[in-house]
Amino acid sequence: MKESASRYDYVFFGPVFDSISKEDHKPGYNLASMYDVFNNNDKIKALALGGVDADKISTCYETRFSGVALSGFLWESDNPVERFDEARKICELYKTA
């Protein structure tokens, strides 16, 4: 992954958590290991993808992901716009910290 970082502005990385919308789509990564990779290389701009919901956004930023990609959290909801606003507010807390 470090070798690819210089070729792209950002990458999607996942699945980070169990999928919200796909059965048997499980994460294959250890978040502590990901923290070490991101903490030791600030050139990697990775967005966490897969199973990310409002309760997991903080974990993604604490793991040093640059951001999150939301799919099932939004589209499996009766009100995706409300969910988006909820997630955006949480993300803004980390962008200003």
C-alpha cells in the first residue's frame, strides 16, 4: 500500500467492519496494524469503507483514516439525508481537531 500511495490522491480501504448491506462481507484487517501504517506515513490518504456507521466514524479517525465512505449506512436507511447530516457532523469534529 505504501508504494501505491504516491500514485493516488486517496484510496478506499476496506472492508473495515462487517458490511451493513452485504452478508458475509467481513473485514480482513487489524485496526491496530492500520493505525501503525497510517501513523508512520502521513502521505497515505485512505478512506475507510465497509460497515462504517455513525458509531464507527470515531474509530476510523482514531485509526488515522483520512475520512470515511458511507454506503449501507445511508442507503439502508429510511432517511439517508438525515443519516448523511449525522455523519457529516461527526466528521467535522475530527476535521477541526
